[in-house]
Amino acid sequence: MHAQDKDTDKTRGRAGAAGPAARAAAPGAGRLQVLQRAAGNAAVARAVAEQRRESAEVQAEENVQRVTNGVTPVQRAAADGTKESASPVVSGAPVIQRAVWTYNASTRTHDVMGGQRSGVWQEDGNPQHIATSAQLGAGAQAHHGDKYDDATGRHFGSGNVAFSQRGAIPDTPQAHRDGTAYKEREAHVRQALVETKRRLATAITMVSASAAPSGRVLDALRSGFPGFQRATPQQIQPLLAHVAEVLRRIQTGLDAEGAQIALAGETAWYDLGALGSNQANVAGWVAPTVGERLNPHDKKSEKLPTMDAGREGAINLRSLGENVWYIVHEATHRFAGTLDYQYSPYEHELNEDRADVGTAQTLGWSQQKLEEYSADRLGKRVARDADQYTGQDESAHPAKQLNWYAMGPRALMNADSYAQFVVVATGGTLPRR
Ligand SMILES: [Zn+2]
């Protein structure tokens, strides 16, 4: 949140980047499941294939980026552990497959002197392949669940973040089994944070290219910032510096030593910084400044708010917000001054797509028939004039969707625009257009 007229970020049925269990709880999911059951596994298989293809595209983009940077895909660090020794690709040199490693702290053992040996890094997909932090050049401060990317030499960790508890969180044996106790929630958010950092790094690379955007990054830009639908790649290109600046600020903020994340439970009535957060659908919030409370930004205006809003304190997350989508969303409030001009209709649109594809599968339609059937829905996913924006974050369909497509340049300082951009640019499903 941060917002002036409301203090918390609500999911309103959206699962964001949460898992399938959360998605299944979305409105209309029951009907979709019936359709999918009727359609057999074909629609599901297609969706899975699409996700795989998207991941491959992101990987391909990263590889292209690396080649243009002239850096070897995998150049293991020299003995001194620095990455500066990575040498340019030499023609004819063998290409080593990229490897991602995950830190396993549970292998730590106490030796006879009472000292502690460190854990080990295990290669993803090949856990018998282990390495120490020194061998990888990953730095000594690894925390359980951290990731190390061989190709970029980057360590994505959660060890810098100070976690805390806000309000009452159940601590019963049942809560530990359900994963709703503090300890399990912190472990889960650490994983989500590491995943957020990896995706952020990829997204920043994608918007830092010197050429006009194309392919996946262009699609993701037009998805998160719908006004870009009306602009050519050449017109979008100069605005990428702004997008990159916001993303770099949240990357810096999340990487800072002592960055704060508070896991919120039932907060007390006298916790004034958490007012309104006990409603069931609240995902997270960041406290606004006193100045913002007294003098709210006029959201109807197309004049963008400052990135230097001066907000302080923790990113507060409730269980619904413990995923990549909301960590990006709240981090843009905390570190880059964004507002909630409009929440995204992303989950609503994905539900429409699943239902339409399921119907087409059930009835054996051609691609053309599906397009005719979906034309009305897709026709509503079109950028509208920015003066149609209502001046407030609409909570219900269809006003929500209409308002999203009418944000115009405001989207450049809209929290959910960055969450959607990062998620879909790095492999999340794009709504059809
Ligand atoms: Zn928000």
C-alpha cells in the first residue's frame, strides 16, 4: 500500500505469482476445472508447453545478452574468487552449460572442536554435484535456499534481510504442519525473495538493452504498461530508462544490508501503522509518509509522483502477499515511490483465457472459431485515452479493467504495472491480446 485513500494492498481474488492452489481459489475456477476435466488434459498440456516455451525464450534472451556482452557463459572464478577474471569468449572454446546452484545449509555439521562447517551448494537438477562457496566464488554469507548463477556469477540471497513478526501468528503444532506458523512463513518468503531477485536481475537486463524492445520484453512492456500498446518500439525505447531506474532501485533496496520484511498476522488495534490490515484479502503494505497522509497525490493528474517519496520501515506481508508479484509490488512502493493507480486485471484475464481455451477444447473448435468467440473479451484489452482514467483504484470488474487500460503514462509509477511486467517478462503467462 502506501496509498493515500487506503492503506493496504488487497488481492481481491488474485493469486499473483502464487502457486496453483491459490489460483484454484479464484472466482470462476470451479467452472474452469469442470471444463478442463471435460476437455481432458489437452488444455493443461498446452498451458504447460506454453510455460516451457516462455522459459526457453527468456533463457535465449539471456544467452543473447551474454554473447553481446562478450562474457563466457560459464567461466568459473579464478582461485582468488573474484569474477573480474572472466575472459571473453574465444572462438572454438567449448561452451559449458549454465548451472544454477542452491545453498543447502542443513548439511552443516559441528566438528569435534565445536566449530561449524559451512553448508554446501548443490547444482539444480544434479544435487550430487556439490561445491563450497569458495569454489564458486559465491561469498561467505550464504543462507539456506540462496541461488548462485554460474553464468552471471551472481548470488541471489536472503541473508541480508532482517525478518520480523508483526502481530499475532499462530504457533501450534497444526500451524507448523500447515505452514502458517512464523518459522515456516519466513522460510517460504526467503524462497520467494530469492526468486524475486533472480527475476528482477533478468528483467533489468531485458530493459537495459540499447536497441528498441522486441519479442518477449515488448509484449511484457505492453502488458504491464498498457499505454505502450499505442507506441512503436522506437517510441518506447527512451522510456525504458525510467522503467530500469525503478527496477534498479528496488533491486538495490532488496539487496541492502538490513532491509526489512515483516510478516504480519493479526495486528493489534493500537498498531496504527497496520490499520485496516486485518481484512481477509490484504496482501501487504508499506507505511506512507506523514506528508503523503496529509497531502495525497492527485491521481487524476498525469504528473508523475517523485521516486524519492522518503518512505521508511518494513515491507509488510500477509500470507496472500508472500510471492514474487507482491514482493515486487511492495518494493516499488517502499524504494521507488510508486502509487496504486490501478490494480491489474491480470488474474481475471487469465481466468477468461483458461475458460475460452477450455470451451474450445471441449467443443473441438478451430483457432478461428476461438478467436471469433473471444473477440469481445480481447477487444476490452486495448489501451484507452488517459483522460478516461477515473482517478481511483477501482476494485471490481469491469471498472477495474477499463481503468487499467486508461492509465496512460501513470502506469510508469503504478506498483502493479511493475509486478506484472517482471512476472510476465520472466516466464509468467501473458494474457491473450
Ligand atoms: Zn500497493
